[in-house]
Amino acid sequence: MNPDDIKYHRDHAWVRAEGKTATIGISDFAQQQLGDIVYVDLPEVETEVDADSELSEIESTKATSPVVSPVSGTVMEVNEDLADSPEIINEDPYGNGWLVVVEMSDPSELNDLMSKSEYEKFLKEEEGK
């Protein structure tokens, strides 16, 4: 179930923004496509990230896949729990399976992202291809 209070990127990352702070993770659709997640390569705290550039990599039993940052800013926090338990992403992609917290340099980038209904429509269109 895709939550209402977050924005979605076309590469299946999500953002939950509070002020200039953005928590980022991958969507339920993305974790289902990846299968069992076995490793997450997270950026260092203080890393500068740009919207639409690679934020991290997730390795599953099926493939290694980049996670694209939906917003620009500075990484303030990484989810240390994922080092020992990357499967948390499979179990709770919108909760405990978050990846990083970023201080956004340009919160207006959120306007370029999709709402829940737009994202669900996007997924249906992708399935039709």
C-alpha cells in the first residue's frame, strides 16, 4: 500500500518531507521487483547528492540496482540498521526500511515528484509497456 503523505520519483524512490528535511527510501513496488535484499550500500553522512543522480545501491538475490535520489541536498543521517538487516526494506519499505535523511538544498524539487495517485497511474502505464 502506497502512503499518501509521500512523493514518488519515476525511478521508484520516495520522499517524506518535513520542512527542509527529506527521508528517502524505495517504494513497495521497487522492493518487490528486487526480491530478497541482501546488501545496501549507503552514502556517507555529509555527502552532497543531486536530484536524479545515484544515491546508493541495493543488492538483492536477483540484481544490483541503483537508488536515484529524488531531491538534492546533504545526507544528514543513514539508516545504520540496514547494514546488519537489509531485509527491513522488504518488510517495511515506508517505515523502518528508510535509507537516508537529506537536508534539501531546493525544496521546490518536491514539485517535480508524483503524488500517490500519479505514481499508481505511472505504475499501471509501466506494466502496460
